[in-house]
Amino acid sequence: MRFRARVLQGIRDYFTSLEFWEAETPLVVPSPGVETHLVAIGCAEGLGGRKMYLSPSPEFQMKRLLAAGSGSIFQIARAFRGDEEGIHHNPEFTMLEWYSVGSDSEALRLEVEGLYTYLVEKLDITAPCEMPPWPRLTIPETFARHAGVTDIFAPAKTMLRQAGLEVPQDITWDEAFFMIFVEKVEPNLTGPLFLMDWPAQMASLSRLKDDDPRFADRFEWFAGGLELGNGFGELRDATEQRQRSEEDLRWRVEHGRPAYPMDEKFLDALSEGMPPVSGIAVGVDRLVMLLARVGDIRRVLSFSFTEL
């Protein structure tokens, strides 16, 4: 508990040194997002009879602050997701999210490296993995190196055959991509490293790359065998964001998933104008696990879900 408290204080000190403002946004929200993978936790009816949800991420509200002129901000927030359970997961967890105004995704990666360096030095610990700078790898590079997949945009069955995996009769490209990633690529990402250039289909709320729009301006941070963070050059186009959200919502309906409401106030804020910004969400519990050299999330929580 004391080590965790020191990590949290170190995070705040680091962002204060960068002249970020600490934001605080609501835990209970009317829209948790509509991403296809999301399993939100409903909590109560709010004013006007609206169903409310425990926030899975402070992203939408923080971007509304950015559009209102907040400048660079960070937040250490409680977050909730219904499918998060295991030695690396808990349904209630702590998320560090920050947005750097005027920065691109490479500047954001430098901030991640700076945070790690700052914490190791402030905590006066032996670094659990090598110090920065860390490798910048791409999805095509890692699929070729670890799975033998030479074209990540090839048909699903072609990719699976190249990876030496079983080829189901009916499988989508997305399903094949993640099957290869989980079984062949991710086990080799012991890190620390940044995995960049995700296919546009996995853009989520990130912009597409100017020099090759087949890829999203998105990266994931891996260290100690854990995925610690997911960073974006943020999408600012409200029309494109609405189109993506509507596509995700249609997918959820077609696959029998709950149809969560879209956050219209977030989309309105994008329409009004959000400055160029890069942002990342980092799992604080996993970061503490890394720094403390422990392999089970329950060892860095006061009480896990199973202990309540």
C-alpha cells in the first residue's frame, strides 16, 4: 500500500513538473462508449430516468475539457469494466490518462519514457526492465517476425495458414488478426517497447496516419510481459468519429451486444473544435506491478473484486 502511494505521488509530481493540470471527471456517466469490445457496468437511473454507467474511461469528458481550452491535462481515475478479471485484471481498476496539447504520438512516447525514468529515480529502485529509449516496432514487423505473416491485409485464412494456425470454416479478418496476435505475437512482446501502426480497422478514437491511412496513429506500450498503455494521435474530426461510432453500434446490435447510447455531448465538443493533441491511457495497477516486480494484480490492490 505504501509503495503504491509513492507511485501515485510520483505520477502527480511528474505531470506537475511538465505543467499539466490535474483533471477530475465524473465516475457515473450516461454513455460508456460503443466500442465493440466494451463490457460496461450499469449502475442506476439518473435524472430524467436515463440509465447510467460506471465510467470505463474518463476519455470523453477529458476531451470535452480539451475542447473548452483546458490545455494539457492528466487524471488518475477509477475505471470499471465488466469483463476485467484475472491475475492482470480487476473489474474496478485505476487508470492514468493524459493528453498533451500540440504533441504528436512520438512526443507522447517520449513522455511515457520520461514517466518511467522519473518513477524509477524517485522511488530509488532498481529498474525492473531496461531504461529508455525503447524500441519502436510496427504491427507488420512483428507479424512477419513472430508469425510469418507477410501481409497483414491478406485474407483471414491466408494469414492463419502463414501463421501455422488452425483455419476455421467461418472467420472474419478481425478475428484472424487477433488470433494471430494473441497466440503468436503477444507472447514475444516481453518489452519494454512501443508497438505502433495498428491497422485502420483498430483505430478506435485515433486518427489515421497521413502518410499511409491504412494504419492508425496508435501505439501500445509493453513492458515486463504486460500491456501497460494504449496511446493515440487523437481523432478530431466529429463526422468521422460519429461514423465510426455508428459502425461499432451496428456491430454490437448484429452480434447481440448491449447497444450503449452514443455520447452526443462529446461529439458536439469535437464539432466545436479540439486542439491537436496526443493522449494515452495507462493501467496504474499494472504499472505498480511492474515497478514492484509482482505478477498478480491482487498484490497491489487494497481489496480485489474477489476479496469483497
